[in-house]
Amino acid sequence: MTGDIAHLGHVEMLTDRFEESLDFFTRVYGLKLSGRADGSAYLRAWDDYEFHTLKLTEAQTTGVGHVAYRATSAEALDRRVAAIEASGFAAHGWHDGDLGHGPAYRFEDPFGHVFEIYWDTRRYAATGNDRPALKNTASRYQQNGCAPRRLDHLNLLAEDVTEFRRFMQTCLGSRVTEMIQLDNGRLGGCWFTVNNKTYDLACTEEHGGGMGRLHHVTYATDQREDILRAADIFLENGVHIETGPHKHAIQGTFFLYVWEPAGNRVELANAGARLILAPDWQPVVWTETERKKGQAWGLKTIESFHTHGTPPVKTSSGTDGAA
Amino acid sequence: MTGDIAHLGHVEMLTDRFEESLDFFTRVYGLKLSGRADGSAYLRAWDDYEFHTLKLTEAQTTGVGHVAYRATSAEALDRRVAAIEASGFAAHGWHDGDLGHGPAYRFEDPFGHVFEIYWDTRRYAATGNDRPALKNTASRYQQNGCAPRRLDHLNLLAEDVTEFRRFMQTCLGSRVTEMIQLDNGRLGGCWFTVNNKTYDLACTEEHGGGMGRLHHVTYATDQREDILRAADIFLENGVHIETGPHKHAIQGTFFLYVWEPAGNRVELANAGARLILAPDWQPVVWTETERKKGQAWGLKTIESFHTHGTPPVKTSSGTDGAA
Amino acid sequence: MTGDIAHLGHVEMLTDRFEESLDFFTRVYGLKLSGRADGSAYLRAWDDYEFHTLKLTEAQTTGVGHVAYRATSAEALDRRVAAIEASGFAAHGWHDGDLGHGPAYRFEDPFGHVFEIYWDTRRYAATGNDRPALKNTASRYQQNGCAPRRLDHLNLLAEDVTEFRRFMQTCLGSRVTEMIQLDNGRLGGCWFTVNNKTYDLACTEEHGGGMGRLHHVTYATDQREDILRAADIFLENGVHIETGPHKHAIQGTFFLYVWEPAGNRVELANAGARLILAPDWQPVVWTETERKKGQAWGLKTIESFHTHGTPPVKTSSGTDGAA
Amino acid sequence: MTGDIAHLGHVEMLTDRFEESLDFFTRVYGLKLSGRADGSAYLRAWDDYEFHTLKLTEAQTTGVGHVAYRATSAEALDRRVAAIEASGFAAHGWHDGDLGHGPAYRFEDPFGHVFEIYWDTRRYAATGNDRPALKNTASRYQQNGCAPRRLDHLNLLAEDVTEFRRFMQTCLGSRVTEMIQLDNGRLGGCWFTVNNKTYDLACTEEHGGGMGRLHHVTYATDQREDILRAADIFLENGVHIETGPHKHAIQGTFFLYVWEPAGNRVELANAGARLILAPDWQPVVWTETERKKGQAWGLKTIESFHTHGTPPVKTSSGTDGAA
């Protein structure tokens, strides 16, 4: 790790059912609305310190708009920009920023996902009824809906995970914590982090022929019990539960996957006290044979997990799952 | 943060009831024994990646032997040594290392606590029955006793917390995440971290006249429920529960404090998904008035928490609590 | 047990801050409003099968209006009425019933608490958005506030617990599951049940000189984690947390006590999987010495727990705690 | 309910891998050994009040030896015996009892399962290190293995669930709390209770052609977290996890199913605070269509759940799953 990047900042998610998606994220999933502007809603979990960690944007389709990381300083940001410009990966250049942060530098991976890095940010300032009882939390504990604590990670699909890994290491200085080594020599998946979290971004192999697709976005809960409770909340609200709750073999995270109304997959996850503290952590490599055992406690990976991404891919027989 | 120090590595704890303390830590608290040598037992939690995180040493008294941090690289270690030698704080110099790590550089705070930093370490290699079912954990999940996941932090007592803060910032490059500002202008307590953990070391004001004393050592559990279960385990084993389970106002950690057989205070704690990700985190400052509200849910801080440290301080009326 | 009484049905609670109390019970504590009539609000937990389990009544003061138990059949009800009329305890006779049930027979203990028993009841019929996803729950899982699952028990104060025990055994056929035997020969407290629950009513000795007072009313949560979460909800809503979360030594229940806006004490509790299944259960008798150890994990019983009841008792120096 | 039967008392389980099964139940599943005699081991959960709730018996095969219920009194036992003798169901008559209880009356359902009812029992008397810290628990909290609190229920297979229901109602006076009504008019499953538990025995339709087979035996944990922890314990001990953890749609129980070394299916379950308190509870009837939705949060019922029972059924292609 270069130490130049501090953490995943926010994800822009596209939806073609904007009001339904917004209702889901605020009332059911339990995020807070910081503001709305120009067809986007800015959302955050109750202990996210920035103005937003999810930018929900009205669009003709679904998927990810862009992925943003915050640098550790202005100088670190400059160093990253220089590295990206020297890398040969597609650089979009600077833009002025957004409601939630200042100038940001955009670039793109070879599979169509847009990234940005920024330093100047807007801290969320809780006022009135949103001021927390304890001054060390960013806002009042969210009492409605699933109410995760903070943004955790996202998962992107790419046709060549090895190349995606080179992109992440070169542009963000991410390190790899775990990966899947397929029998055919390809990487089946790769988990990255820029800090002590076990991962802040994962990439798994695209099998559907799509470009720039999103697999899922995840927020972290404080306890596993929060996820069991969330399952009942999703059930009562008619939300499609895709799989879980269960424990991942890879990374050991307790998980629950659902589809928001427009079909984007979202997860709630809990890593317990697990952190990557070793500065010389060696990536854990999983073989195809090991992966066939399913998840940690034996749950078989559900078929749609391998095929469903957003936006859906048009096929001769129609689009995949996100009905 | 300089980025030179990766994490708290281990704590050496002294005990004048060695066999009882060792029985407590292995059978009740739920650590694993990596080895014994020269009057010391080397212990680790089941997912600690190094050979040991607690060195339990037979001694004439109790308290802390030394506190060790691991550097992020050999070069980072050199930078830290240079900074320490330039600092004016007491430098002990290099020693050859220990069962669990290579060469280490020792130095001391003005209050008698010995620190060391090292780079070369010995990874714990699980064999036989201790090999985990999932290859991303350091050893088999510990099924007996309280079984925390990893070392979390320790708390030291110092007569001048402001001066201790200067020591931590200068020597380790730690940053302050929270602190107590007393009405008399002094710092009542200060919480430090070198990484994304909310704290790895805390210092609170010494009121008993002791030197180099330990307040407590803490391991992290994956869930709050692990701490509730631990309370029953301590109860059934006749362990003195000092206070908790409850939630700290400062740092929001769910906690439980007990005394091991020799009187050293040990804690189990759970921070949920809380991390310090902001690179420009501003310390949270608590006033004396705010602290009078007690812990997060109103529990009053128990009197012994202000007086009991190890080793006990001899007074005209005997020693303090650790009977 | 006679088998004539099925379960605690509902409690009528008086409040001199009706709207504030109603807001507390619906928005914060997490009960559902079934209806309002004649200065009362009828409330139930999301899985209570009857129309109401809490009748909140506007009054000049606080405390308990009446306590209702449901009989196991019409014949069983008749048998109980005959037993009560033969008992010498004060019989008020029949009344027509209420919004939530049919004819009920009222009687009174020697300490001024009014009881009633009934058979005809009104089952809660969930409609519209309140219909549960799973047909075996009484209504939709409550997603806001603390959201306990069902009414659990209440605690009444009486000057002579031994006499109160005779009342409960004679009139309701309750059995005693645990009790406190004071050194002076008196009973300090007594826990009763009419079914497999560990207790549905407790009585502790009145020390404040009041008559017919309430100590607390309790709803049950599914998990202990629900109570930890509730503590944060109470904290964020400025509710007075009196004591807990902690585990009772008596009955082993995990608990949290707060005061609703008018000063009535309410509890959330979780008994885990503990039930009294033995038909010949022998009461567990606690001595005064044993009780001095405090709660299960050592928490000292808070002073107000011994003095605060509702309604408050007028003294020369003012009323007790319920400010 | 007649009120004659108090609760499920114990289950005799047969094993052809006795020592392995005993090791599983004591070290991994977390029961305590009360005694051994004549090829059987007598086991109990830490808060079961009787000498044993599981009798593990060395045999040529697997499955259930007998199922025992305790009566509420000697007179109630006599009433039940008279009812059974008048019923036309197969009566085996009295036997002298066992290590754990006095005289018992045996009878049999039409599908080959042997039942017994008894009144005289042997309470477990904890001594020495097994005495609990709190006198209201039957023995010391079990700190090793999964450590459920008490016996909960069992599930038997029968070719005609309607006839089995008549057996349970006639012989034990059980009431039905939930059931599955198949489109073909048959009952697919039926859940019974003799007390306030949501069920103590379930019967599902036998599809494998076996007679007198066992589907599973279940112990109750205090919290759902205990079951998540148990999943890791099973994983680390190489125990076959068949399905879960997840939440049943029927009864809403949180569950985890594993196979003990001889192939008998055992479950850990948690019902939260759910009880059947209504004396006039109407059975919840699930249709085939509703059951096709899978478990509460969408998990599909695993195929072996419909076919695997013990003892295995011999087929031309070998025996079913219990390899």
C-alpha cells in the first residue's frame, strides 16, 4: 500500500425506478437523506462522517455511475494523479466536485467502471433532531429500517480479473487480501483494500458479456444480529432476498443479499472484529476445488449470484434476472 | 500518522501467581498457548497472526513488562528509531528479540512504561488439530472459554497525560482519536491509534501515586453476545467482575472488565463496525461535565476503576484493591 | 396450578402525561396502537394475539389501573370466580368488558391492586399493511422503536408479600417459582406464574408507605441484542435509563429498566430459552445474604429500585423520584 | 389439552457408532454426561432439570429407541394410561423405569415409534464443580461445545400424518399448533405441544418407505447468536452441516441441522420469545403453495431433508444419505 488513499468514499448507483429505490434506501435499508439535486439523492449511513456515501441517480438503466475514494492528503492525491496519468489507464481528468466533496480526478478501468479520487470533502454536520446523544458518532443512531453503521465495500464485474487487479494496484495502490485462482489459470475473483478493512472493493469475473457492471454495494452493520433482524424487515417489505443470511468462506463475512427495487444487488455484512493489521499480509488464495464446498457453513452459492449484475445484459431470450 | 507503525504487537504482563494466571488466560479467558520459555508463557487469540500477543511473565509483582508495536517495514522501523533517539525520551536501545519476533528497539516513557518496536516477526503456523477449517483465519476457532478474536488495546496510567500524548505522537506517530479535557486544564485521558482501529492504547491519569502502572489489557470479540456469554463464564469460574457489560460513552465500545487471579485488570470489548477512516479525524473532546453522566447507558463508573492499577501501590493503610 | 388461568392478559397503566406517554409507547418503546376510546389508548406488541395488552389511561396520577388474566375456558372462569368469592378477598363483581374483551370479574388484593379475569376476548385481526408476511405471527413485525414481541410480566408493591402470595395462590392458582426470604422472616419478593413462563407477576415489598403501587411492567424481546439496541434508542430519545442492561440473579432474565414520561417504570426483558416445565417445580429461595451480591454479573441494585414506584408517595420532603 | 402431560422428558437415540456419537454429543454439541449403564449413555443439557433428556444407546442401527413424556401428577399418569388402553393403539404396558426415572407406561404409534409416560423422576443433583453459580439453574453453564440450554423437541416420520395426529391427541392430549395441508388432501406435517412451547414434537410425512423413523432431535439455545457460534464449532469439527442457519417459515424458529457421526439428524433451534399462550389457539394451516416459497427468508429446503431419516432405508441402489 502506498498510504495515499484513505478509504472508499462513495458509490454512485443508477436506478430506473428512482422513487422506489429512494424509498427502499431510506425507509427499509435505513440510510439517511442528506440532500437531493439534479436527479440524484445523496445518502449516508448514520455513522458515515461524510455528506454522502451513496449517490442514487435517476437514469435509463441500473448499475454503477462511479466509484470514489478519498485520498489521505492533498499531496497524496497529487501523487495518485501522477501515477494514474503515467499508467496508461484511461484518465478522464479533473472535475469540480459535487454536493459532497471538492475537486475530483476521474479515470476508468478497462471494463468501463469510472473511478474518482478526491481530498476536499464535506463533513456531515448533524443538526437539530439528528444530533447524536454521544458526540463521537456522526449523527443520531438510525432507528428505522435496517440501519447499517457505515459504507463497507462494493463488488464490480470484469472480464479479466487479473487486469483489473493491475488497475487497482497501479491507480489506487490497493493491496490484495484474498483471491480465487481458477484451474484455467485465470483469477475468478479478487478482494482489495487500501486500509485495515479486510476489503473495500471486490472484483469477480463477468460471465454475462456485460461491460462496466455492478455486482453489489454493501454497508456494514455493528452486529450479526442486525442482519438477522434486517432479514425480517426485508421479508415484511416484500424485498427480494437473494441469498443469506450466511457466512462467506472468503473473508469470513456474515452476509445478506437483496435486490433493491430497480434490481441493483445490495448487501448487509458484518466482519466481526476481523481486520488486516499485518503490513506484510500474504493474499489468501482459494482454489476452484475449495470454492466448490460452498460458503462457510455449506450453503451453495445461488445461481443468480453468478449471472445477475446491473445493468442487465440483453440476450436473445430477454434480460437476466432483475425483473 | 506517519504510517511507520502498523499495529500494537504484544503486551508483556507480569504476575506473581503465574500458574493461576496462566490457567485463567487459557481455560477461562480463552487464549491459546504458543510456547513457554524462561518463566514466560506466550499466548495469542485464535485469529492473532503472530506467535504471541500476550507474554505472561512470572514476577515478584504485577503490571506491565513492556508494550510492543510492529513497524510497517524495516525502513519504517529505522525511521522510528531515529525519531526516538532525537526525541529526548529515554532510549534503551536494541535487543535481540524474543521467541515471537526478531530484533527490537526499546525505549521508555517518562512514567516508567517500557515500549519496543520491531519489524521481523514470527507468524503463527497452525499445525495438526489447530489448523483452521477456513484458511483465512490464523488458527482454529477457540471453542473453550471466552475466546476473543484478537488483541485490541491496553490502557496505561500516567501522572501527566499531556506529556504522555507527546511521547506517543513523537515516538510512535500515533494520532489522538478521543480525549478528556478536565476543568483544571489537564488531560484526564487520551485515546491513541496508529491505524484504522478507534484506539490501540489509552492513557488515563494516575491518581494513586504509582509509576509505570497498567490499567488494563483488552482483547476484541466478534460480537457483543460473546461478551454477554463471557460474563456467565467469568461468573461460573469465580472471576471478579469489576464492571460491565455496558457501553462506554467514550469510543462507544461495549465492555466487560474483570481481574485475573494476580489482580491485573483485563477487558473484553467490541467496537461493532466502528473504525476511524477519516485521514483528518478531529479528536473528540469530552468535558468533565459530560463525563459525569457516566457510561453510554448511564452506568456510573465504579470507584475501583479510578484507583486500581497494577502493580498495587503501597500505602500506610495497605495496598489498593488487588487482593 | 389449577390450570384455570391461561396467561396474563393486559395491564392498565395510568398516566398524567397521556400524550407524552402514548408517544413513548408507540414511537420509542415500539408497541402498536389498536384503538382509542374514553381517554384510553389500547396497545399491543406486534405478536400479542389479543386486541390489547396495555391499556394506557389518562388520569390524575400514575400507576396501575387494573391487571387482567385470561381464563382457559368459560368453565374455568366460573371456577375461579367461585374460589374468589369464597376466599374472603375483596370481590368487585362482574363488569361488561372493554374494547378488547367480554365480561370480566373484578377483585382486589389487600394492598389496593385491582385484578380481573375474563374468557371472551377479541383477537387482533391484522389488516392491510399490518398483515404479517408469515401467517403465524399476530401482525407485521414492528420495525420502529424497541419493538418487543409480547407482554411478559408486571411487578407490584405490597407491604406484606406473604399475604400477597396467599392472594395469588387462592384467587389465580398461581405457583411460586422464586422468592426472597429475608432474615426477619418476611418475604422480600415473590415471583408467580400460571403457565410455563418463569414468571408473569412479581411482588416486592413496599418500603415507601404507598398503597396499590406499581413497580414496573415488562415486555419480552426475542433476543438480548434487541435490548442492547433498545438502550441506544432510549439514549437517543432522552428516556431516563434507570438501570441495565444486565442479568438478574433471580430468574436469570436479561433486563433494562427505563421510566416512561409520566414516571411509570417499564422494562424490556429476555429470558432466553428458560421455561418452568417441571410440574413439581420447587420454589428457589434466595437469602438476604445471597441478594447482597447484587445482580448476576455483580451490578449493585440501584437505590431508586427500592424506593421508586407509581404513583409517587407524598412525603414531607416532597415526592419520590418520578420527577 | 388435558393438562395431564407436563412436557417431553427424553428421547432414546440409537447409534451404531457409539463412541463417536458420545464424543460428538459431549465435546461438540455440548451436553453433559450424567451416567453410563448397559450400553447407554445418559445425557442432559446444562439447564435440563432431570437426570437425562437424551439416552444414547449402542445398537445395530440408528434412529429413535423411544420417546418419553412426563405426566403432571401420578393421577394424571393414571388417566393417560386409561385413555391409551381404551384407544385401541398398541399398549406395551408398564416397565420398571430406568436410571433417570421410575415406572413408565409404554405404547406405540401405528408407524413403529415407541412412546412412554412416567411421573416419578430423578432430578439432576449438581455436585462439586458442576454446581452452578446461580441456584436457579440445574447445573453449571456448559462452557464447551455448542451448549444448548434444554431439550426442545423431536420430529418423527410417519406415512399417515393424519393418523399420527389422532394418536397424539388421543394418547397424550397434545394440541396442534401448525400444520401443512397438501393439495391431495393429506397432511404433510403437523406440529404438536402439550404446554406453552410452540411445539415439542413434529411429524412429517415418510417418503422413503421406512417404518418408525426419526427425522431429528432438537435442543434449544438461549440466543440466535449461540447457533451462529455453533455453526463455526461444527465447521471446525468436521461435522456435516445439512442446512442453516436460517429461519423456518413454520413456527418461525431459527435453526441449524447437522448429522451426528452415526447419521442421526440433530438440530439447534431458537424460538425467541414466542410461546403459545392462547388457550384457544387455532392451528395455523400452510398450503402446498405457501410451502413452495421455502423458508422464512427464502432458503430452499434441501433435498436430503425430504429423504434422509434414521435408520436409513435399504434400497436397490443402496441406502439413503447417512453415509
